Amino acid sequence: MSDDPRNETKSQSKEGSGWNPETQSRTGRPVVRVVGIGASAGGLDAFRGLFEHMPSNSGLAFVVILHLPVGRKSMLAEILGRWTKMPVTEAAHNVRLEANIVYVPPPHAIVTLRDGRLHIRMPDPDAPRQYRPIDVFFDSLASALRENAVGVVLSGTGSDGALGLKAIRLFGGLTIAQGVDGTGPQYSEMPEGAIAAGVVDLVAPVEDIPAHILRLAGLPSPDAAPAGVPVEEDHDGRLKLCEVLHKQVGHDFSGYREKTFMRRVQRRMNLTGVKVFRDYIALVEADRGEALLLLRDLLIRVTSFFRDNEAFTVLKNLVMPRLFAGKGPANSVRIWVPGCATGEEAYSLAMLVCEHMDGIEAPPKVQILATDIDEPAIVSARLGRYPESLLQGLSVERKARFFNKVETGYAVSREIRDLCMFSSHSIVRDPPFSRMDMISCRNLLIYMDIDLQSDVIPAFHYSLVPGGILMLGISESTSRHDDLFEPLDKAARIFVRKTVESPRFAFPDPREAASPFRPYTGTRAHRPVEHDGGQRSADAPEPSVFITSTRRLPMGNFFEMIGAARRKLSEYLSSSETAQLRENLTGAQEQLQVLREERETALEELRSANEELRSVNEEFQSTNEELETSKEELQSVNEELHTVNARLTEKVDELDQTNSDLRNLLDSTQIATIFLDRHLIIRSFTPAVSAIYRLIPSDQGRPLSDIVGHIRHSGLADDVNQVLASLQPLERRVTRDDGQAHYLMRILPYRSPDSTVSGVVVTFLDVTTIVEAELHHQLLIEELNHRVRNMLTVVIALATQTLRRVGTLEEFSTTFLGRVHALAASYTLLSAENWSSISLRDLIVEETKPYALQDRANITIDGAEIRLTPAGGLALGMAVHELATNAVKYGALSVPEGIVSISWRVEGEAAKQSLVLNWNERGGPPVAPPSQRGFGTTIIKRGLAHELDGVANIDFRAEGVAAALTIPMGVDVFVKPSC
């Protein structure tokens, strides 16, 4: 059974709030409600029945987990795609789930969900494990989405899925199992195991499961009565339902606290969609499966490890030393945990015991007997396996010592498992255990009415040894049995058994079908039979008397004394005295009778007053328990409000972070942005706008027309109205007043979350660099056109003059191509420098490179670094080319031993400096002056004079040509003078 009613509200959260397919996550983005579907053998038919009836626009995301034999390739995605209109995709690692998509993980993979993304890993083949992928995924689904998780178990063998459904249900999610009908499931072991474990909210044929999931999107509050007779007021109906439930499952819940009983019934009505209480009674009578589900809900299992830490602290510091005091290996410590549910409380006590025994050299034997009437819960407790989510409250030390990591979560260690023994037992149906040192029965009595509690507490007194410990829940007490127990710690609800005789009570006949909450009728406590001269009947059904062996009626000492006096006095008293004495005795007897009657009347009045007082006390106790229950429910609501508030705080923090990120993004991009409403009122702006408008933070809320602008554009208002009317973006280039900056102004509609247009966003992108680049590009094109025209003119002139001065076509071709190549070399160097300047040394090297020898330096170059303009470079390049070709034909470069020396220097004053380039040849054949000036000499002299205002002096000496080229160092020729 359950431990605490305050968690009952949590377990009903999905009915109370209702759910929609899409809810908000911690990150502020919509989180898709995820439906996890697990199956094994026979799963394909079940998948088909489910997806053929699931609409494609449900707003849900589906993750399908199917057991496959090792080594078998999965075609599940392709198969499912035939049965649904939704996209079916093979899930990849770290993929974010989206609505209306079916995800199929890879075969044999372990899949978990974190932060809205699937995380996929392959299991370690060497690690010992039990393959339970459904449990692992369901547990992560519960932790990630809590009440937004849906778990469905379909056809299959084994028990995979039950633990995962338990985690989903504990976090308030929805759990569904495929019910047995005419067509399936083919293998019912998996769904039936989950149902038997009591972790399933709804059992339905697979074809009906989609409708149930979608119907629960509009689920009403669990406290709202359905149409028809309000269940809280139908007392006769409640008794009828208890009778039907008794017939179906063998347990009578007529002693269950009425309000809690009706809340659990209401929850089942909400889940099944039944609106009328009498109709639900008929459903339970006709469907044993629903009766079992109602039974599981009545046996509330909400529990956890070390719940109510304050109480366990008292146990550790006060009770444990008391239990072990004076005991050694020959003794034992016996602890009974009735209503143990799935074992968390029993194992918590076992951990405390182990920790306490660490400090005892020779500890006694310990036996923890944990019982419950919920057999599936007992099976789960014996297994001792829990999802990781249920161990979150444990310390790291306890988790490491008392639990072992397994594939599906954690399993209790043998150290504490060996201390605990789990069995099915009813505290009111079965005889109580005896010689117990401690009983921990927390939050079980609150589900029983007062009469049933009055039966159970004396049984606990009987079970405990003198001085034994009784621990109850925080809303339970022994106030109606102060003669049996006294408090040890009132706050922790820990009591000590008084050393008084236990009330006598009759044990039920074990052959009778007893009830856990009203097991039998008749007197529960009887006084012991008295002995006085013979045995008396304590409970005689017929009129009877006792006769002694002397055939006399035993009448007690008083009447024996009167008989003896009567015989003695008769010997001395006369008849008259006897008559007088008889008269006096008669008067005394009458007076005594009056006194007796008055005494009886007073006793009756006292009894009546006492009964009234007890009744008032019981009503007060009942009211107090109701207040405690209400307090716990209010505390649960308060906890949920705290949770909601925490989530809201997280979302506000995330919104602040998002706003900060957006602000930093806008600031870092340096894009001037203004947000305007439909009336050109400033909503917000970025700091970069200050270069365009004189805006300060206090200008928010003012019309933009009131602000002084720095751009040459007066039609902004018209542009905004045009965008608001057409809902189309608008772009326009604008220039700052000083002409130093250019902007691309974009005006876009500002859309609210509901997609309505409530204003515009105006951005100013600084395109000054782009505009300048465009201008530079235009200049380059114009310059290129100019240079091409000039080049063509030069080439035409070269071709014309060369043609006039050569005799043959071959000679023309050689001479003309050489001159064109010389021009090309100069152009190549200029292009490499973006036509900014050219090095004189590089120019000479490039022009003479074809004539330089590899084995010796036949051409020497000497001079400081001089940078020429493009015009100067082209003219000097052509001059050097002509000198070099002449030397190859007639001069020093025509023979191997010839040498050409090229040098330059700067001469003259600073204001009238000139560059002097000397060309000297030696070692060649004798040179004679030409009879007439050749075209090469003409190109040199005219080119220098025309392009560079220079002078060329060429001396044809016998030892070789000597040329001096003098060029003024003006800005049109030289870029950077150098000495």
C-alpha cells in the first residue's frame, strides 16, 4: 500500500491539469509530448493496429522500441511507413524530436532522452547485462518530460517495460498496456506483467489506444464529479461498488476512508471516460480487468527511500541505539514493516541497521519482515531493482554501498537484501506477528476508518515486545489507545509499547474470505474468563447457571457469610427479635437497593458522558486526520506551485538570457536598428543608430519625427507607410549629410507572436566600403580602357614602324614580337603590383633575362632601389629592350665573352634631381657608328623625351656601345626617390 497521501495529488496531476500535445520546456521552446511504444514478439501486428488508427496531425512524437534478435537487420522504419501518413525516420544520435514524426532507433541500441534529444549508444558486448531497452528509454522519458511522458507496452514476451512504466507513473505521466481481446496481443506476457505490477493507468485493445491518448488531451479535474449523481454523495453506490469489488478481487474496501476511496474511483472514471457513477459500477462488475486496475489505484504505492528525513534522523539517533542495546550474537532484532509497497521503506530501514551495526563488534541477528496485500508490489520488492530516477534522494555514499548498477537502473546489494524478507500478509485479516522489536507502519492507517484503526493498533501492541517501538506516519497517532502506547518522539510519530496486558481479540478463521479493511464482524476484544470456585461463561448464548461438585450454586463470599450468620443467629435470637432483625435488615436492604440504583444511575450518566467525550474525541481525531490529509494535499499543491514557480523563474531567466544574447548580437554586428510601431513611435534601438539619429535611451516612446537625423532622406514616413500597406520589405540607399558614409536602409514588417503586423524594423547597413569599392572598381575599368587604348596605339605604331624598316617578313616577325614581349613583361610586373608602381631593378632583370648566361655573369646590374610609375616603367622597359636586342645582334651579347654593365644613380640637387642610367658594353666585336639612325634608337630617344621628359645619349665606341639615359625625377615618373 501507499506511504503518504500527499503524493496522491501528484499521481493525479495528469487528470487534474489535462494535457495538450505541446507544452513549454525549460528552454522556452515548445517541447513535443513524446509517446514511447515498446514491444517484442508479435509487436508488428500491434504497431499496425496502433498507427493505422493514429491521426497524422496528433501533435505527438513517437519513439518505437522493438526487441530484435542479435544480428538481425531492422526494416521497421520501412514497414511502419506503410501504415501511417506520418514521416517515419531512423533515429540518429542527438536528433531533436519533432511533432508528428515516428522515430525508430537502430537495432539493439540503448536509447535515452535528454533535453528533447535522443541519445543513442550501443551496449558493451562484454558487459554482463540483461537487455531491457524499453525500461531504459521509459525511465529517461519519465525523467525528461515528467507528466508529459506517455508509455505504451504492446505485445511481447518477458518483463521489459514494467519498471519503465513505474517511473513514468510516479512522475505523473500516462501509462497504457495492450489489453487482451479477440485479436491480440499475440504474446501477452509483457503487457500482463506491467498490469500485474500495478503500474498501468489504462488497459485497452490496441486499436482503441490512439483514441484514449487523444481523448485524455481534454481530461477534466479529478475532483470534478462527472455528469449524473455526484459520487461523493452516493453512499449506497459506494457500498455497492465495495460489494462488487469484493466479488471480483476478493477484498472488501468498505472500511477504506470514504473520501480517499471516492477520489481513487473518480480517477478511474476519468481515465475510462465513464461519466456516471452507476455506469462505472456496472463496468467494474462486468470487467475484472478494470476491477484489478481500481484495486491497484486503491493500493496506492507512492513511496521513496528515506522519505521524511527528519523521522529517519530520529530513528538513527534515538531508536537504533535502543533496539540494539544489550544485545549480542545470541539475540535478535526483529522489525516488521506492514504495507511495505515496493520495498523502499524496508530497504531504507535495512540501510540504517547496517550503518548502525558498523560500530558494533558483535552485532545481533537482524530480521526485517516486510508485508503487503499487494502481491505484485511484493514481487517487485523482492526483485529489488529500481530506476535511477527513484534513487535521486540518496546520498552518493549510500548509493555506492547499498546498490549495484545494472542495465535498467540499480539493484539492491546482498548486504541489505539478506536482511529483508517479503511476504503477502494483511494486518487485519491475518494473525499478527509476535516478538517484534519495532513496527514501522507509516501512512497506512490514514486510509482506514476509525473502527478499523481501533482493531489494528491493539494488534500492534500484541506484536511488540515490552518497550517495543511503533512508528506511524506524520498524520497518524495512537491517541485513542493511550493505555497501550506512550510517545517517544511526538514530532516523528514514534511510540513505545507500554508494559500492560494486550486486549484479547479473536483471530479470524483462515478459511473465510476475509477483507483487508473489514475482515470480519463481531466482537474484536474480549475480557479474560474469570475463575471463582468454577469457570464462568464469558459469552453464553443461552440462559445457564454454574453448579459446583457439591451441587450448590456458587454465590460468592458475601452470600456465604450471610448463610453462615443465619444459621448461627437462629440459635440465640427469639422469634420477636428475629422479626425485628428481619425488619431492620429489610430496611437496610431497601436503603442499599436505593443506593445501588443511585450508584447505577450515576455510573450510567458517567458512562454516557464518557461515551459522549469519546465520541467527541473520535470526531476531533477524525477531523484532525482530515485536516492532516487536507494539509498534505495543500502541501502537495504548494509543492506543485513551487515547481511551477521554479519553472517560471527558469523561463524568465532564459528569456533574460535570450534578450541579452539578442542585444549582444545586435551590438556586435554594428547594424543600426530602430523598432517603430505603426505610428512611427520609437520602441527600441541599437547604439549604432547614434551615427544616423541623435537618439538617447530616454527617446523610447517618442515619435521618430521629433529626432534630428543625419541622412539625406526625407521620405522615411512614406516608406514606412508603404511597407505597412504592402507588407513587403523595402530597400533604399541613403547617404549621411557629410557624404562620408553610405547606408543600405531596409524596412521590414514587425510581426507579433500572433503573426499580426504591429510596426516596422528599420535597419541601416553601413555600405560605405562597398560604395568606395564600387567607385574604385569604376575607376579601374576606366583606367583599363584607357591603357588598352594606349597599348593598342603603341602596338600599332610599333608594327607600322617595324614594317617600314625591315626587309623580310621573318625579320618583321622576330623584331615585332620581341618588342611586344617587352611591353608584356612590363605589364606583367605592373599587374603584380596592382599598377601602383614598379621596381627599376625588377624591370631591367625581366627585360634582360632572356640573354643572361647560366655559367657566368655576362650582364651586371647595380643601383639603389627606385620605384617607377606605370608610365615610367613602360617607357624605360622599352628602352632597355631596344638596347638589349641591339647588343644581341651587333654588340657584346652577340659573342659568349661579351659583357654588359648596367648601373644607375641619382644626380643633382634635391629640387632638380635626375636619374642617370648607364649601359656599357665591352668584349664584343668592334662597333662602328651606323650610317643612319635605326628605329630602335628612335624608340629610345623619342620614348624618353615624350613619356619621361628625358634625354638618351648613345655613343657607338669601338669597344662597345655606351648609352646614358637621363630622366628628371618628377612625380609622373618616380614614386619614391632613393639615394
